[in-house]
Amino acid sequence: MLRYLTAGESHGCALVGILEGLPAGLEISEDYINDQLRRRQQGYGRSTRQQIEADRGQILSGIRFGKTLGSPVALLIENKDWQNWKQIMEPEGAPSGEEVSVPRPGHADLSGAIKYGHSDIRNVLERSSARETAMRVALCTLARRLLAELEILVASHVVSIGEAEAQTSVTEVNTLNELADRSPVRCIDPETEKAMLEQIDRAGQQGDSLGGVFEVIVSGLPVGLGSYVHWDRKLDGLLAQALTSIQAIKAVEFGLGFKAAKIPGSAVHDQIYCGQQGYYRETNNAGGIEGGMTNGQPIVIRAAMKPIPTLTTPLRSVDTKTKQPASAHKERSDICAVPAASVVAEAVVAFTVANALLEKFGGDNIAELKQRVSQWRRTSS
Ligand code: EPS
């Protein structure tokens, strides 16, 4: 079973992470990890912070001569911006700089400060920041690599930003990321891409921010990952948890999702056929999961990201020191981070699926795992 931990503050010296449970013998390189980190840093509407950072994952342990050892993998990503924040984020000594005392509506600021008893809201915002997702992407890229070894692909694209919504549907998962990554908003429909860019520009001019919806697709899955037998083994439940754990994600749907509630069962459920290659369906309204298990179809998930809470035209709030009305704290911020969130989502989905795969097939080394999966594929169709 896979598990990971991350640590690090947004403007602290580094992000660190440990991933445990990978089989031995999986080929992996820093370049492979860094390609994913680069993808996460793209996207129109991000703040100047991304020009400061050039995220690179450094392998500290668990990998020797390009292959996993089966031992925990430790990674490090330096925060370049630390140089500018040293005095404010010093691990030792006395606090310097002004305390942040006005919470931003929509952020972890107020509840976090009350919960942990922090008078300086910086103690909350540093860790609740989505900067943390850089390490999640780095670690989960090893899970992506494991899936790739088994010809399971994870890809995503942005469906909407603000009011701009693409109507195109994905027909080819293999080339989806290649196409989406060419767009500054990871949108595969050029007309909608234009509208999205305009929406982001307008929000920026108004000191506002924008959310949106993205879709993650996983192809090449064996039948039977996850289980119907107990609530905490249902794969859709686990995926929903992983996705809503990404900062600012407020809703998740599988396949037809909310639309399925409006149409009759006869139009929703994917009818079953059997041909030379075994069972198959002509539709995928279930989004690849029935009864908490993969059914062999691609997993299709959509997630909605709310607009970023830091606004350059701030909302009304209260100064927690005086209890008087005040304008919410302002920091340099992204106008829109939906394209980046779609890459983070690919990563956490890859982790969750890889974990379900290892739960079903086990295997201490990659050759053992591959053999078990290919035998299952032969007998389960
Ligand atoms: C974030 C605020 C911004 C974002 C940051 C998430 O950082 P800063 O306050 O340094 O401008 O850029 O995201 C990242 C740094 C990143 O790498 O994704 C927040 O408050 O969540």
C-alpha cells in the first residue's frame, strides 16, 4: 500500500516529502518528476511567484541508479522565494515583520487561526497555501510512473473558466495531455480558450479571481480496482477525497455526475455486451466506476475549483486584533489557477489508482506486479 507525507511552508526554505510502498525496480528519473512539476507551474493568470520558482525535485533516498529500491523515497524541492522571506520565516529567533491579522473570506485564515490559537495569520496561510501541491505532484509522479509501466494513462483538460465553457468531448486519451499542454489554459477547444483568456484578463483588471472546472481521465484500467464491500474501500469515495483535498476544490462528479439525477435509469446506465474481446459497453455514463470498482472503462472525473480567495480588490473582513471591520489581507496572488489544479488532480488521481492497484495485486517488485496484472487482464474480461 502506498502512503505519503509532505511538509513545508509556502515561503519556507523547502518542501519535503516521503512516499512509501512503491515496488522495487521501477525506473524513475528526476527529469521525469521535473516534467510534471513544470506542467504544474504553467497556466495563464498565475502570479509572479511562478517566475521566481523553477521547481525541481531532488531525489534524496529510495532510488539507486535510476530504479526504486522498495524503500521510502524522499524528495526535496527548494523554495527559491525563501531568499526574500528569510527574516519573516526564520525557524529560530524572535518574530519580525508585521503580523497578518485580517483573514481572507474563503481562505483557511480565520478558522485556522482560531483552531491553532495563532495571532499571526501567516502561521495558517503559509501551510494552507497551494504551494504544498508542488510536493504532492512530485511524489505522486512516481505513482504515475508505476501506472505508465502498466499502460494506465492519466490525463486532464480544463473544461471551463468562469463563464467560458468548452463543449468538446475527449475522444483520444493518449494525446490529451499533449494537446491540453499546448494551451495556456489547458483547454483543447481553441474558441473556448480565447474566451477563457478574456475572462481571466477581465477578472485581473477588476482585482478579482476566477475558478473553473477540469476533467481527469484514466485509461487502460483493469476491472475490479476498489471494492463494493466496505465504505472505505470504494474507489469513487477515495478519489473524491483525494480531489477535494486539493486546495479550493469544492465539487467532484463521476461520468454523467449531477446530470444523471435528471434523466431516467434507462438513459443513464451503460448496457452490457459481450464480444470477442469479452464484455464491453457502448457508453461510459458511469465514468468507469460501478459499485465503487473500476469496470474496465476509463475513469472520468470532473472537479470544480472555486475562485482563489486572495483578491487585489479585497472583500470585507474583520481585524482579529481589534474586532473592527477591515479589508481582507492582500498578498500577491494568482487570478486563476485552474490549469495548475488540473495537473495536481492528475497526480492525486494517479496516486489513488496506483494504491488501489497495489491493494489488489500486491507485488514487492515491478516484475511481479506486471505479471499479476497481465494474468488478471487475460482472465477477467
Ligand atoms: C498561494 C499564493 C501564491 C501562489 C501559491 C499559492 O503564492 P505567493 O503568496 O507566494 O504569491 O502563487 O502557489 C504557489 C506558490 C505554487 O507554487 O503553486 C496560496 O495562497 O494558496
